[in-house]
Amino acid sequence: MERREHPVIQNILGRRSIRKFTLTPTEPGVVHILLECAFAAPSAHNRRPCRFIVIQRREILDQLSVAHDSGKMLAEAPLAIAVCADTSLYPEGDTAWIEDGAAALENMLLAARALGLEGVWLKVMGRHPREERVCPILKVPAHIKVIGIAALGYPAEEKAPHHGIDNNAVYKDCWGGEK
Amino acid sequence: MRIRDSETIRAILGRRSIRRFEERLVEKEKIELLVECGCAAPSAANSRARHFVVVTDRELLNRLAEDHPYGKMLFEAPLAIVVCGDPEKSDFAHRYWEEDCSAAMQNILVAAHAIGLDGVWLGVRHAPGKEESIRKILSIPNHIAVLGIAVLGYGKEKKEPHQGIDQGALHMERW
């Protein structure tokens, strides 16, 4: 078997941002596996800052679809998982939790695809007034930052897999080194 | 098939931080595939503001090992992929390069585990002074941000897969 035919590699290269979903609800057990995969991401010094809000109630998904300016697909998606970080574990100004949350979110998107779901990573933190609109719906306290939301569901669109390496993005041994 | 038997789920749960490596070198084809998997990670508004410095030169790996307080495993590892961001590329890149580079890093680590390699995410961005010194060692320009280093090789230690959910970390519908 060619290495790029490996199912895990195919899963990574095949993950695309999917924004159209069928109305099918997610199967039982799926959410638990997605969360396990999220918690399996590494965290700096194993501080484990990630917190998750699992959203499946139509009313809340609909509210988010209006509040998030790039989140219209949430009106169709049967599942959203908000990835949050508990910033109270960190000294003022230390934002190392961003990396941990992003790794957890990527794990969930990879895992979702492996289970027949697809989805898209919606950024929340750092966009205004998006952040101020989304956080009250989720009722997160002030020390909890919402890094992003994975909108998930069974796909109603298909996209070709990723292929190749970004132009000029790889160097050998040092910056500018032979490609 | 139980859903947790999916190869991707097993690769995600089976990826652990591995810091001991065999001497065996990593094949070029595998290195290219890892970088391709890094490039397949999503980025804000498709800004793709990431760069990868692939380090296999023993002398440079040793210098990185000497420089980073938690980087001793680089004396043994045959491969380091330094994941960098270009915050100046666009407004989206400026806001989100760190999240996007983290997703690329995680793709590399999961892919590595799937193809028989293992490794550890060595943080640079939040290690005081390290971004600066690593830029010097690898001639990385000042406007480029260094997220971290995927230290990789054929693992010489084994750890149990991850399992379960952190107590108290899960909320349903709302906080």
C-alpha cells in the first residue's frame, strides 16, 4: 500500500471545510468519541485547559447561526461543539492555551470525518462583535474563552481532497534552505 | 466495526508524547507526506500563513537540543519539523496564525503516528526567549513567528493510548 493511501493520511488530506449538512441527527456514541479525541490532543505542560460545550438543541443552534456572522450552516447542522479554554489556569497575558484548544479542535474535525461526519471550524475569539454575540448564548463566564466552534453533521456537499505542499512553505535545514 | 476501531480514531487516541527515538532515519517520502498533512489543516479564510523548516542535519538538531530547555530529545531524534507562521501575510493571518499553525502541527503528529513514527510537540512561542534563539539557529527572518517544533523519529518507548473525558470539562447545551 502506498503510504498516501493509508486511511489516516487519506482522512487528513480529505478533510475539507463542509458547510452543507443533511438533516440526519448524529448517531448515539458519536459525541463521546469526538470528545475523547479532543481530550487526546496534547496540552503544554499537560495543563489541560480545554473545556467543551456540546450543542444539539435546535433552538440554541439556530440562535448561534444568527449570532455568528459566518455561522449560517448552524441552522442546518445537528451538532456543534464549542472549544473553550479556562484562562484562569494561566498567568495574566499567557495565552499558551490557544495552541491546546486549536489542537483539540483539529482532532475533533479529523475524528468526525472518520465517523462519516464532516464540518467546519468557526473562529470565535478575536473577532468583534462576533465574540460578544456568541458568548452570552453559551453563557460562558468571563475567565472562559471560546476559541472556536466545530459545526458538524452528515455532509450534503463534497470537495476534492487536499494535495501537495504550499508553495515556498518548506525549507530544508534552515530558512531558505534547498526545498 | 465499533466506531472506536476506526484507524483514524486509533491514531488520534494512540498519539502520545514520545521523547525516546531509535537512530533510524526517517525516509524522505514520509517527511514530505507529513508536511503535506500539515498543509491540509484548515486556516482562517484559507490564509495558509504557515511555513515548515525540515531539519535533519545532526549538527543543527544538536544546536536546537542545546538551546531549548525541554529539547534534550533532539539529541536523539533524526527529524524536526519547525512549524512557523507569517502573521504579516494578511489580517486573518495576523489574528489566527497561531491557531492555524497549531492545527497543522496536530495533523503532523497524528499522521506521524499513523505511519509508524512518533514524536512530541515542543512549544517555542510561549517559551521565553526561545523564538528568538531558534530564529538565529535556523536563519528564520524576524517577521516570522515560530510556533513550535514537531520532534519526530521511530519511537523507542511505548505509552498507552488516551482514553476518556476530563472530569468537569464537559457542558451540555450551555456552560
